[in-house]
Amino acid sequence: MNDDFIFQEKKISIQLGNPLYILTILILFFIIFFSLKLCHKKGKQFSYRFILGILIFNFLLHFAKQLFPPYMKDFPSSLWKSTFENLCATLILISPFIFVSKNKYLKDYMYYIGVISGIGVYFFPFGTFGRDLTNMDVLIDVIRFYVCHIPLVLCGFLMVEEGFHKLDYRRLWSIPITYLTLQCVIFTNDVVKFACGGYANECGYIDSKEAWMIFLYRNGPANESTNMGFKENFDSFLSWLYIPYLMTYKMDGRTYFIPVLWAYLPILSLSYPVGTVLAYPFQKEQMKIDYRRFLIKMRYRIKK
């Protein structure tokens, strides 16, 4: 008992609200603040190279993590971790190409989803909670986890702040479409993984109907990016939002979500309020002008 107590005392981990949890958030905002000041001081040419360099580094890190001990031990299964396995991984892989492109819709996505998902991961890093940081392999992987999510927030923000992309809140309608398109990429990645036996231990093999039912179920192993809908433990307070046939369907007495497509209405309903808040610091003057125009039109219609 005494030995167990000593071992528990020596264990260091990140928990919701503990000093290490708060420290990671402070580090994130310090890096954003420092990078912003640096780019303002060095100018636009430096800023472009700075942002692109970080994006390329993060892209390479997504593959280089295979050389880290936790992944080497699980090789070759770990190779799937360097694919389009979730929203953050997908954004890491495509961000360098988005940044150098002229596609304003993808750059919108890079900003909005990058900021939301990057900050969300820092405030709710469920994959790091309780992991023993006194284990060197675990410590390296947790540091990598935090490092690879910084560019999602930082580069999207700097891209807009430094003038490499101009936001327009009137394009927010495109966010759900881009989101679902990339979710289709993730879903396809999962199907290929399943077909290759990547989920055999959890689901069974592809030639089994039961395996497909487990794979497509929302509590299954292939639902890291909620492609298959909300997990069952959300039903107690979200089930009233589920729209039959548009979002969900019943099979064998269980509620399944339509893969990927179920998310269109929820994402659409969130895009405008959340997107408007994120666009406001960069578009407040345009929003004020549009609001005044709206009031003038309404007054004209009332008088008419």
C-alpha cells in the first residue's frame, strides 16, 4: 500500500483546471502574442515566410512522429496516424497548400475552423488527461500533441491579421460545405482503413455485416471526428435536436446517424453566430456599414 501511495504521489499528469492545464493555455496565448509582435515588427515578407515555415514544419511533423517511440512500437499500424484521421490532422495536411493558394473559401475554413479547433483542443485536451508525464515516451507524445495544434490557431490568425487573406462574413454560408467535403475525406480514409483491416480488433472483418454495423455506429472506433454522429452519452440532452431521416435513422432498435451528411444543419446553425464573432475584429467597420444599410432598407419598406 505504501509503495502504491508513493507511486501515485510521483505521477504527474494534466487534468482539467490543474496548473499544467493552465500553463499550456498560457503558453498558447504567449506564442500568439509574441508571433504577432514579431510579424508586425519584421514586415510582410518575413510574415509570409514565417507562417509558411510553421505550416511546412507541422506538415512534416505529422509524418515524422512515426519516429517517436509510441508510434515505432505500434508500427506499421501507426501509419494510419499520419493520414487524414480527423479534422485537425486533415487541416495540418492541407494548410500549407491552402495558404499558398488563392482560394478564399478554403482560407476562410483555415481561419475559422483552425481557430475553433485549435483553441478547443487546448481547453479540452481529452487525449492528454491522466497520462503519466513521468514516462518519457508519454511526455514526448504529449508535447508533440500540443505543438502540432499551435499552428492551427496561430497561422490562421496571422494569415488574416497580416493581410494575406481578407475575411468576409457574407461567405459564412460556405463553411458547412467545406466542412462536409473534408469530413468526406476523413470518412473515406476510415473506410479504406476498415477495408485494410485497421479496425479488425474492434469491429471484425469487412466481409461481416456485424462489422459494418459496428463501424458505422456512433459509439464505434471510427467516430473520432463525429462523422457517425453524437455518441450515446449525448442523447440525454441533445436527442430532441435529432431530425429523423435528415440526420438519423433506426436499425436493429438503435439510432444511427447518416454518415457525414447529418452534420450539415448543426454546422450551418453555428456558422453564422460563431463565424460572425470571429470575423468581427477584422470586419467591424463593414458590419456597421451593412447594419446601417439594413436599417435604411427596413425604414424605407415600412414607409412604403
